[in-house]
Amino acid sequence: MTNRIPLIAGNWKMNLDHQQAIALVQKLAWSLKDAAHDFSTAEVAVFPPFTDLRTVQTLIDADKFEIRIGAQDLSRFDSGAYTGEISGAFLKKLDVRYVLVGHSERRQFHDEDDVTVQAKTAAAFKHSLVPIICVGETLEQLESEGQAAVPVRQTLAALAGHANLGEFVIAYEPVWAIGTGKVASPEEAAAVCSKIREAIANEHSQEVAAAARILYGGSVKAANVAGFLRSPEVDGVLVGGASLDADEFSGIARFQKHIGV
Ligand code: 13P
């Protein structure tokens, strides 16, 4: 047993405008309330597009929902002439707690490399946000480099060179399992998460490694979540498509019902 509280994170990607966001968050909150969800045993966070954040914050605040807010990206810079960028300082003002850094779609479509991801991780620490550092290999990399090599390398690169490591989360998302319906087996996910933790312990310390939550992501659904979270190596899930359906995402958040803990 560990004392890491599982994190159930819903990455909406570029879906749902601010009005649709209200409907989803309200439905999700009611569904969790109906099920008497205990947030101290599984934290729930949503990651809406930037334009929805203020609306979601206002709703959560007014209705005292225990759902946390995350952002999908942040600028490596604090402020200034960076057209189109969003500062971590602005996110913090909106009660954003988590921020995704280095999602594979950012690495793929926006050419983000390990240097950018490290700089964005530093920006998150600077603004007291918790970075969720996304790592994962393509199918070609899996075949050429083997299991865990790429995610371990990306993790260590993102965590290198910080004077002080704040709280952070790692999300192992094999690129070949994102939005494809192909899912890593629970054993594969647990093995990679365990290797990431071991690498953090070797490079930093046992304490840092023991405190870090390491999530799995890639085609997670209510029907398969229990398999991943049964392993003590996996501290939560980062969910894409299935987080856009309030009942399905609420079912994922209530994974403990399926594994009897
Ligand atoms: P899917 O759950 O749609 O495969 O997406 C995973 C993901 O990329 C979450 O960040």
C-alpha cells in the first residue's frame, strides 16, 4: 500500500466550448455526488481548453464541487511579447492546480522537445502549479528501443536541472494507445510505471520517487480502468475521449468499486 491518492484526470483536448463545459462539469459533479464519491480516496480533475477555464472555475467555486481544475499546456515564459501564449501566472489566478506538460500531441504537432518540456516544467514549478509530465513511446520506438527506454529518458530530461523539485506527476501514455482503442496491458503499464519510479529514485531520491504519482493513459474506459489501478505502481489515469462523457468518466473515477478496496 502507498499513501499516494489516485488521480483521475480528464483531458478534454480541443473539445467542448465554455457552455458545453458547464453541462459536462455539472453532470459529472451530480453523478459523483449520487454515487457518494469520496474525493479523499480518488481525486478527480478536468482539463478543459483555456477558453473554458474561467467558466469552470466559477461553477466549481459557486457550487463547492471538489473537482480540481487542470490546464492542457502553459508557456515557458512568465509574460511579455509571446503572442498566443498563456502564462502559468494566469492559470494560478484561476485556481488551476495541475498543468499538462509535453503531451504527445504537443510533441507531435507543435514540435515540443525535451528542452521545451523541461522549461515548461520549470515554469509550472515557478507558478506553484503541479506539472503532469506526459511521456511515452511510439510503436517504432517501442520496437527499436524496447519497453520503458523512451518514457524513462523523457522523464529524466523533464526533471533535470531544477534547483528544487516541487510536486509533480508523470503520465505514461504510449503514443500507440492514444485514441486508438489499443490499450497497453495492465502488466505492461505497471512495468513501465515501475521503471520510471526506479529511474527517479536513482537520479533524485527515494523520497522524491515515493511521493510522485505515476499515471497511465491511453484508451482508458470504465470497463478497463480497474485492471490498471489494481497495481500499486499505477497511481491514477489520464483519460482522453472517455472524459467527455460524464457517466463514463464518473465510472472511471469510481474504479475502487470494481476492485473492492
Ligand atoms: P484517449 O483516452 O482518448 O486514448 O486519450 C489519452 C490521452 O491522450 C489523454 O491525455
